[in-house]
Amino acid sequence: MPLDQKPVSAQPSADSGPDLAPGGEPAEEAPGTTPDGGAEAWSVRQSGPWTHRDLAANGARFHIAELGSGPLVLLVHGWPEYWWAWRHQLTALAEAGYRAVALDLRGVGGSDRTPRGYDPGNLALDITGVIRSLGERRAHLVGHAAGGTLAWVAAVMRPSVIQSLTVVSAAHPRDLRRALLTDRRQAAAFEHVLGFQRPWIPERRLVADDAALVGRYLDAWAGPNRLDEEAVHAYRQAIQIPSTAHCSIEPYRWLLRSMARPDGIQFARRMKKPITAPTLHVQGAADPVLLSHTALGGGEYVAAPYRWRLMPGVGHFPHEEAPEQFTAELLDWVGRHKE
């Protein structure tokens, strides 16, 4: 079974003998294992009406889930999710006559975990490269959280490839940079990102106790409509796939560490370029991670039709907390910009 198919917790070597709890009693079995020490039967390639396949783009291999035919809608997840976050939208888009494709970003899910390449410019080229590898000239691009940030970047770097843009729970990169430098409330809401800056410790915390911390994040970041148990279980399993915890937080390390570096300053300047794709900007009013006032104002950078949608009572995951309402907004937007 390929490495990307199963979560494996850190285990002692076979020569070290069984783990012992305090007092000399055998320790509980590690998360993600069966009684005989093997991995649980869990896979990022969950079954459904969609088709799973891999494709090459920008020097790496990417896993996608695909359903339907028609104009391409590419869906890009945020942290700590993977392609499965878009399961509701995949089926709805296909039924509406679109080719819906949910992508696993570099370092996550079933995609390659490369040692480098987690800056926003390269990750955005991953996305536009996938569009080309799918045989399409243009696509409706939808991104959530970190995926939404990359959607902003892709629309700046490769404007001819983006037919329309839908950004969910993600401020424009310049607005986010400004807020992290000047807004104490937003900086406090990004406390987890500050914690990611330490070496190795964050990765260990994320996978400890069957990724219990990820479960706590998902619960705390959602609004009144919490993510269901199946979803939380899936995301906790996915973060335990070897190297995922490290790779998935590398973009956040770049975000903060680059602020005073030449590459970060140059990136911020580049993002001044107006976005020419029609843009739908969706934000949960109860989002405790990306505050509404931080996200508000993205239209300043859009030289095309722009729509702001604030969803009352919704937290950080509008596409999962209120899938019907969010999907209706999405279908209306891409329908208006098919040509």
C-alpha cells in the first residue's frame, strides 16, 4: 500500500521491546494501529461517486478526486483538511454540470511530500499547473483558508488561467500581513501559527494522542454547527500520515519568518497587482481564526466584479458548517461567470 494511504504514528524500533507505562505495565497501543501493530484500514482515497487519480504538475505528484463533466471547478482545501473537505461541493457541482476536482495540496493527503517548495508562489504554481495537467486552459478556482490565500496568489501570478475566483475564510495576503503586524486581536487569533514557528515540537504535538490537538482546533474554530464526527476523525487521521504534520505547517512558517526578509517583502509588493478574475469572497461571521474585519476589504485588490458574503453564525469552515448555503452561493457565482 502506498505511503500516502495510511496514518502511522511514531513507533519504537522492533528491537526495543514493548513500550512500558509508569509502573512497568504495558503501554496502550499507539494511535493508528491495530492489535498486531499494523495500520488501521483508513485511506485518504475515500470511496464515493468521484474518481481518484494522480497527476504531475510543477515537479511533483498530486492526488485529486474528480466528478462530473463540463467547465472545470478546482477546489483547494485549507488546514488541517485535505480534498475530502469538498465532498458536499463535488457532488453538487457535478449535478449542476461542472467538472469538479478537489486537490490535495503539496505535502498533504495523497500528494507528494517534498523537502522544499512551500512558499506561496510555488504552491500557487502547483495549482495552476494542475489546471494545465487536467487539460484545461482555465478554471473556476475555489480556495478555503490557506487554499484561499493561494487562490489569491494564483489569480495574480497566472491571471489568464483563472476564470473566476471564490475565496473562503481567507484575507488578501496584503491585508493579512498588515493585520498580523498591527492588529493584536488578529495576531492573538493566529496563536497556533505563532506556535508553529518552533522546530519539531509542533509536529509532535499535532500527532500526539491520535492527533487530539487537531480535533480540539476543529471544534474550537467551527461555529454552532460543529463538524461531524466522521469529518473530525478523517482530519485527525490525515495529519498522522508520515511527514504531513511537518509539510502542512511549512507555509505558515514561511508566512511569519519571511515578513522581514527580501523574499517576503517582494511577495507583498507583487500582490499589489490587481486581480482581473470575478471574485466571490465568503467569510463566516463567527470565524475565530480569520477575523471578519481582517478579511473585509479584499475588493480593494479586485479590478473585476466582486461580491462579499458574510455568513452569520458560521465559523472557519463555511463549506462544511453550512454546505447547502455555501454551495448555493458558489453555484450562483460560477454560473454567472461561465463565459
